[in-house]
Amino acid sequence: MKLLVFLFLFTNVSLQAQTKSPDPWNILAMVDKESKFDDLLGMNVMTATPKPIVEPFNGKEITIRGYVIALAAKTELSHFMFSRYPQNMCFFCGAAGPESAMQVFMNGGEKIDYTTDKVVVKGVLNIQKGDPSGLIYTLLDAELIEVIKQ
């Protein structure tokens, strides 16, 4: 029983310490990866499942930095991919995993200008489970906080 209490307290302290991290990507990167055969694609695909430590962020507002990855050839976007890494290194274009990207839906369909600069957005995190697209995270009701000129 003492061990269970210790583990519970340690897990909560650990979560509190990690949530003070200035980069939420560090927490969101905590996933278990598994290779599974996909009958539809006819090949092995990598799936990622968030570890329990990520769950408390589900439904919570977060502020996160990253790069806009346009889904269409538009200069103004209300729905886009968002990556921890620039486009040449992102999940879809490079070697990063699905835990390093999320789709973003701007609040009220507001549009932002496409940029290759790093940006800061804020919104409500939704953790997906079993999404066939491979995406784990969606940011809803997002707003642009800052464009970080490089």
C-alpha cells in the first residue's frame, strides 16, 4: 500500500514538474510507438499512443510554439497542420513522428497569414485515439498569439 501511495504522489509531482516546461511538445512527445500491419495500405505503419502523463492536457487550453504547414495552397488559413519542426523536418515531409504535429482549427474560422516563421498559438487540446490519419492531437478554438520573426 505504501508503494502505491508513493507511486501516486511521485506521478503527480512528476506531472506538475513537467507541465511547468516552457515547451508543451516535450510532454506531447511522450508516446508509445508500435508498428502494425495495415490491411488497407498493405504495409506496416507506425502508430503512436500518448502515455498516461499526456491525458491531463486533454480538453485543456495550451500555448504552444511551432510551424504552420499549409494543407492547401492558400495564403490565409483557418485550418492547418502545426508542427514542432519546420516543414522539411515535419511528420509528413521529414522523419519526425506523429507526436510532433497537430491539426489546428482557428477560433470562429478566423484566418491567419501563412508564414514560414515560428508562431505561437493558443487553443484547447483534443487528444485523438484511433484516428486513421495517424494524427494524435488537434488544437481547437485556436488563436494566433505571436509570429516570431527569424
